[in-house]
Amino acid sequence: MKKFMSMLAIALVFASCGSDDDNVEETEASIVGTFVLTSSNSPFNDDYNGDGETSTNLLDEVPCLMTTVTFNADGTYSDNGTDLVIEIDGDGNTSAGCEGPFTSTGTYTLNGTALTIEELTTTDPAGISADVEFNNATTVVTNEGLTLSVATGFGNAIFVFDRQ
């Protein structure tokens, strides 16, 4: 069985598992700019690449996973990268790799730390298209980058993007 997920779709999956607590943290820097994913930390230690070592950072386990997000001043965004493909065999063993590339575009709003993304078009091979509201997330924007911490029922998933 294969599952295809862009980084935004992964964040949506983590967000759907969370509690209803509001996280409030003030930010001063603008979200306008281009950001490259530098780590994608889940609450789980996995060995998707089969090297015998586990990591909570998906980029350690699946180095082909990439995404670049550009937020424009007019409230539009574009997201380009590779899709995460997770395979689960009949014994429950998992492995992961990448397919793609994918591109998605749409609109966004950032109210305080609440980031809402509406995907208008996608070239995702799996045809995933979704409106994403990170209700259980804290978005921190700095001059150096963007951190999206999504509360899940299992712990926080943290996506770190460096500003380009």
C-alpha cells in the first residue's frame, strides 16, 4: 500500500490528531518570503531508510524529501517539492521514499500565530488537494525562518524552514 503526502498534507494529518488548545505566541517578522524545509520532526522515532538507526527527523530518514514554500505579500503562496511515499507491507513494516515533483498554489492568512492555507491548484501525483487550517499549531516567523509546531495526540510535529 502506498501513501503520497506533500509536507502540507503531512502537517494536515498531524493537525487533525491534535487537541483544541489555542497556542498564542507573538511574532514580529513578516511571513512574506521564500522558505526551505530544513527539518521535519515527528513525535515518533522511525527507521524508514532501513539503516538500523531511527530518527524523529524525516529528513534524516528520507533525504530526498524537499519542499520550498513562498509566501507573497498579496496573500498567495506556492509550494514546490517532492512527495513523501510511505509503504506498509503485510507485516506492518514501513519504508519511505519520494515521488514528484509536486507544485501547489493557493492563498494563505496569518492571524497572530494561526496559519490558514487554502490550496487552489496542485500537480501532486496523488491528486491531494486540501484546505488546511492549523487550529492546533503555533507558527513562529523570524528573520531567519519559519517554525510550524503542530500539536497532535501523540506530541508535537515540528516543521522548520530556513528563510532564503
